[in-house]
Amino acid sequence: MESIKIRTHIGDDGILQIQLPSEIANQELDVVIVFQPVIPEPSHRAKTPQELGYSHRFLENVIGSWEGEPLERPEQLSFENREEIQWPTS
């Protein structure tokens, strides 16, 4: 069994036209049609600081404003060696 996923438009006449690969020509097929209306995807545009509720000068006021002691990354711990997972064989 093979499946093909397509997105198509159904016109006012309600006719669905599907063109299949030529490799399956001259064969009998059982065809199952499952349909779902396409829901428009939301815009993936990043919101501006103003849209997020910040002042238009927010970034100018906070960038570089750390006034405490210098931040330092502590020494990293060694990597923990664990036993290898043994998968059952059948």
C-alpha cells in the first residue's frame, strides 16, 4: 500500500482531479480519499517590542546595562560515563 499526499483546490463544480504516476497505469486500484479543509497558517513574522508591550526604547535602555560584578562561567564538570543500554534481542 502506498500513499500520496497532495494539496489541491476543488472548484465550484465539486470535481476533484488527481493525476497519478505513470508507473501505476493499467492497474486496478482501491482508492481511499480522506480530506480535511486547509486552515490558513498564522503569520510567522516576529512581533515588534511594541506589539509585545515594551517601550520602543526598551532595548536601548537595557543593552549593556549590567552594573554588578563581571559575569564568569564556572569550570565545567567532567562528563559522566554511563553503562551502555543493552536492548533485548529476539
